[in-house]
Amino acid sequence: MKKYEEIKRILTQDLGFTDLTAYRRWIEDVRPSVRPTEEIIERLSPDTIDCRDFWRVCEELFGDDPVCNVAVTPRVGSLPYAIETRIDSNRMNLRLAKSLGVITFLEEFAQDRLKTLEIGPGFGSLKNYIESHTAHIYTGIDVFPRIPGVLEATAEGFIPEELVERERSLLGYVIASNVFQHMSSRQRTRYFHDAHALLREGGLFIFNTLVDSGRAPVRDKNGNAWCDHYGQYTLIPKIGSIYEEVSARFGILYVTQRYDGVFNFVCQKQA
Ligand SMILES: C[S@@+](CC[C@H](N)C(=O)[O-])C[C@H]1O[C@@H](n2cnc3c(N)ncnc32)[C@H](O)[C@@H]1O
């Protein structure tokens, strides 16, 4: 497993991402012509690195950008002003969650004090919302906890097993907004499995992620679509495969599709 020093060397020396300006330049000049090979994918794959170290190095080199991703200049969902603070990042990310309908489901039983686990809270865009607008009991899990009330995931990027055992069948919600596109298929599958274990019957698993609906620009020689994030490539699942995987465990209640291939799933643990 690659650790902090090697990850930092790959990013700064091999890729030349010494700061956000250098990374932005790469996005404009180099990214459009990169076709990910096995070697490029393997180099910083979430399955071969310490995921905690990767996100730590990214924060040291690129500041808040790994959480708000404005370096890639999103066409939809950006705010009408520059993202200058973590609060601004939260405003932008909350807008994504709201536009996909995540909030509606959290508010439906707002006063029920349901145990809620968020995967990958970043700076707490949803945490702040949940704690100020509902009575739900919040816990977060992140490979790089940045705010109070968030536990640390394992180096492999999983929920620690003791947490799954302790909270088995107790949760009303498991949520992941703007997170799963940064995971390997193996990590996503593990989270699907753990979300099912953690939820009580009727509990909701709400997540959004990129799905290959034909629009993703970065493709390998076989035509598979990849999400790239600071030199890390993660497979964008095809619509059929993600439906199949999720519906093997959950009842799928709603799916919202954004123009660019971000899909939001609202799934229920059924009897
Ligand atoms: C783009 S940020 C989104 C933050 C937040 N969900 C929001 O929308 O404001 C992605 C977050 O996922 C976290 N993350 C990445 N891989 C993870 C993993 N395997 N397990 C838990 N968190 C992860 C990152 O540290 C980061 O906080």
C-alpha cells in the first residue's frame, strides 16, 4: 500500500501537481488528451494507496479544492461568486444535494431522531443542515475527518468493522453525496454491503455518483468511463451494472438523473 511520501512524490514529481495552479494548467493543457492505461489507473488507485494519506496530501497541496472541485470548472451548480471559504464550499455542495432531492428525504421524518451516518462529509455541508433542520442523530465517517463528530475510515477507505458491528440494524439513514465517484468499485461495493448491514428495516440509503450515461469524457481503450481527480482514476459504473448491484440488496425507490451523468439513488432496506 502506497503511503504519504510516495503519494506526494507521484503527485508533485511524476504528475507535476505542485499546487492548484499547476493542476489547473494540467486540466487545460494535458487532461483532454489523456487516455487512462492500466498503469495510470493503478498508480493512485484507491485500492493501492492509503486513502487517508491521499486525501491529506491533496488538502496540503490544493487546499479546499478536493472537497469543492472548482478546479474542474463545473458548468452547472456553481455559485454566482468565488468559493473563498469552507463555508462557500459547503454552500456549493449543499446545492448539489438539494438539487438532487437528498434533503427532502431527510426532512420527511425530521423530528424522529433517526440515527444517520454520512459517508465522506468533507467540511460538513450536510451535517450542518441535518443538525440545524432535523432532530436526527448524526455521525460521519471520512478518510480525512475535517470537522468534529466525524470518525476516521480505514486506510483502505472502509468503515471500521467494529462500527458496523456496533451499529448493525440501528440506522435510519446512510447518506453519501458527492463521494462515491471518488471510490474504486471495490470500495463502493463494500459501502453498499455495510449500508445494508447498518440500516434497520425501512431505513434509507441515499447516495449520488457519476454513472456512465454516455457523456463522460475520459475513456480507456475499451470505452470504459473514468472519473479523474488529482491523478486518481476511478471507474464510472454503467447504468445497468449499478442498478443490478444496488437492487440486489435494496429496493430502489427513486432515481434522479442530472444532465451530466450524476445520478441520485434513494434506496430502502426491505424485509
Ligand atoms: C468531494 S468531497 C464531498 C464532501 C461532502 N460530501 C459534501 O458534499 O460537501 C468527497 C469527500 O469524500 C471523502 N472520501 C473519499 N473517499 C472516501 C472513503 N473511501 N470513505 C469515506 N470518505 C471518503 C473525502 O475525504 C471528502 O471528504
